[in-house]
Amino acid sequence: MPNENDLNLPPLNSADLSFDHNAGGDSIARSGPVPVKTAEDLEQVFDVPVTVSAVLGSSRIAVGDLLRVTPGTVLELDRRVGEAIDIFVNERLVARGEVVVVEERLGVTMTEIIKTDR
């Protein structure tokens, strides 16, 4: 069984801890300031791939018609102009938004964050 020196743990002394006896048990809390989190703390997740999709609407189309779709083809969608679009991350609905034009390019701005029960 490894000892605490093998685990590379920071030294701990009784001055670093306080006990909250009012919390229904011996709950331990660190005293002193809470360290400030920065973007560097998230560096491990910067390279995690995610798929972001902005769904403008959907349409049913026969396979034969789909094979004839070319650039410039107009498809009728189930949403109206100005209606919110759905924003998905890894195929999970996370927000709703609207299409905007920024420097002659289309973009999406989020107008509502969807909370999940997770």
C-alpha cells in the first residue's frame, strides 16, 4: 500500500482545515481564500472535439428530388423567417438563437440557453 509520500499530495496540517459541526456531521472545509479559476485551468479540455450544429429547419423531400438538388436550389423549410433556430452540441439541444449577418457573413447568436436535468 502506498504511503502519502508516494501519492505526491500537498502537505496538510490542522491549520488548513476547519470543521463545520452545524452541517449535520463532521464536514471538513478549507479555510482561507478560494483559488481563482482561469482559462488556463481548462486547458485540458481545449482539444476535446465537439460538433456544433445550427438547425435552420427541416423539410421532407423524396429521394429522387434530393438527387436533383444543386447549389442554388431553394428548399422550403418548416420554419418561418425570424423564428428561432435550434443549436445542438454533439447532437444535444443546448440553445436557441437567430441568424445574424456579421461583416457580410452569416452567423448565429444564442438567445436562449436550454437547461437540462443532468
